[in-house]
Amino acid sequence: MKNLIKTLMLLTLLAGGAYIAWEIYSRLGVDETAGRERKAKSSRPIPVEVAPIERGPIELRREFSGTLEAGAEFVVAPKVSGRLERIHVDLGDWVERDAPVAVLDSAEYEQAVRQYQAELAVAEANLAEARSGLEIARRELNRIERLQGRGVSSESQYDQAMADELAKQAALEVARAEREKARAELETARIRLSYTDIRAGWSGGARRRIVASRYVDEGENLTAHTPMLSIVEIDPLVGVVQVTERDYRGLAVGQSVTLRTDAWPDRAFAGEVARIAPIFDEGSRQARVELAVPNDEDKLKPGMFIRVSAVLARKEETLIIPQQALSRREERDGVFVVDQANAIAHWREVALGIQDGDRLEIAGEGLNGPVVILGQQLLEDGSAVILPSETEAATADGTKP
């Protein structure tokens, strides 16, 4: 009985070992077959599309959005209070420098001028009287001095004449001061009267500007310095854009730019960088850049939205590829360059430069021949490829590439 059990156990172990051996053999066969298939597949030529590597100029162009502002603004405001009698200009009117734009009721200021003219006349009369009094006092002093020389006049009479002469001299000085005061008050009254004729007296810039806003109407009682009109300079205009740190270093004063606006979508306007802020806004991390924009045709207006195009860098002679040719392998940038004689693609690591749309500047070694722009995700260094012309020929023959 024991021998029978031992025999059965031995047979069972032999059967299990045979099964395990068969499974190992089968799997090794499958893996070997799959490996041969993968190898065959990897060695099979891969259809690709290629593009030539160009050599020529390339630009780094950026577009910024911003707003047009007036080149300068002058706010017309009266220097004195009064009722607005007339206003000569309105919204959209052109105004010359120092031209009259409004008139205040001047009756009160005219009356003040007449009053101070009368006060000046009184002061002139008082001055004349003081001069006459001083002349009389001097003659009397001279007479007392002569009498004293002959021993006829007393010392007290001389002292009294001297005091009287000094008093008349002081009275003359007071009269002169009162006349100057009256003259100054009259001049002030005349100046205030002139302020009722309100003029557009800006300084600097163009001699001709346009009325951008009107804030008052005829008949209103205005206080001094109440804004009446906004007169702006629109040639040149100022374009204002905000730039990031990345683009900041590519801009310089005097640099040419082009502008476009929705009002004139088919027209490009010229401008140049006029001022660059030396600091960045802490909130937006951007810097203000101001552009000088000629506007001699009066097509552009303050407040318009603009798109500004500027060239931040330029290379005159460099290697350029389509952007779709760029690939990444092991965190490195590169391209597949095709050896057309042997139909083999070689991986070449490259350094990237300026990008202009879908054109990309590159630099590196072994960049001879066309680069793969479609199908590179299937390639490895040394992969066989089929170029478009070969693919078309194979299809025409009825064979699969």
C-alpha cells in the first residue's frame, strides 16, 4: 500500500513538472516571436514629410494692446467769477493758441476800474498838494535861516520851521505811496477786467488744437477756476501700452513701431517709442511705454484701442525651420535630419533662438538636409524613412509602403 502511494505521488510531481516546463517553453516562444515582430516593425521604413532648412533673416516680433491719448490737454477755466455771457466754441471746433473762447459779464469789473481811476485821481491831487506844502515849508525855513543870520529870528522859530519842513516832507512821501497804491489797485482792476475775456492760452506744442469736451452753458454763474472746456492736441497723439519684463529689454527710445485700430482695419500707422517707464507696477508687473504717433491726417482719435507691433530682435543670417519640425527627446530639443541618399533620419540636438510665427531659429551640429515635420514621433536616431515622393510611387505601383 505504501509503495502505491509513493508511486502516485511521484507520477503527480512528474506531471506538474512537465506542465510547468511546457508553459515556460510556450511563453519563451511567444516572447521571441513578439520580439521578432517588434524588431521587424522597428526596422520597417516610416513614411514622413520633410521641409528644407532655410537660411536667412528672422525677427522677434511682439504685439501689444493699448490706448491712444491726447498729446496734451489744456483745460479752459475763468480766473475770476462771473456770469458766462457768451461761449464762442463747441465740441469738435478747432482753436488757435490765445484765441478768445468765452466772455464773462464785465459790468462789475468795469465799475471797479472806474472806481480805482477816481481814487488814483484823488491820490494824484493829494500828491500835488503835498509837494506844494513842502515847497512852502522849505521857503519858510530858508527865510528863517536868513533872519537868524542877521540876528532877527530866534532859535525856537528856526526849530519850528525845520519841524514843519520835515513834516511836509513826510506828507509828500505818504502822498507818493498812496498814489502808487492807487495805481496798483487800478492795474489790478484792469487785469481782472481783462480776465472776463477768456482765451485759450496754452503754452508749447502745436498752435492749433481741438475742443474735446464742453462743461458749461451760457448764462451760468461761474466761480474762479471752474472747468469750462477741454482743448486737446491730437497731432501727435500718445500711444500707451504696458509691457512685461520679458519684452521690456527689447524696447528702446526712438524704436519704430506700427499701429492698427479697429476704426481703420486695413491701415497701418507709424509710430516710435517716445518714453519708457523706469519702474514696473507692483500689481501687474508691467511697465508703461509711451509712443509718439503722428496724426497729420486726423484719422486717429484719443481713446481708441490700438494694437502695436514692434520688432524686439532681428538676425540677418541664421538657420530657420518650421516649428512643427521641433521634437523633444529626454528633455532635450532637437530635430530629425534626413539623409536623403540613404533614407535615414538622424536625431540632432539644437539650441533654440528667435521664433516668428511658425518659423523658428535653431543652431547646432550636423544640420544638413531636410528636417522631418510629420511622423517624427515614430522615429529614433537612425530610423529608416520613406520620403513623400517614394510613398507616392509605391502607392501608384499598388504596393504598401
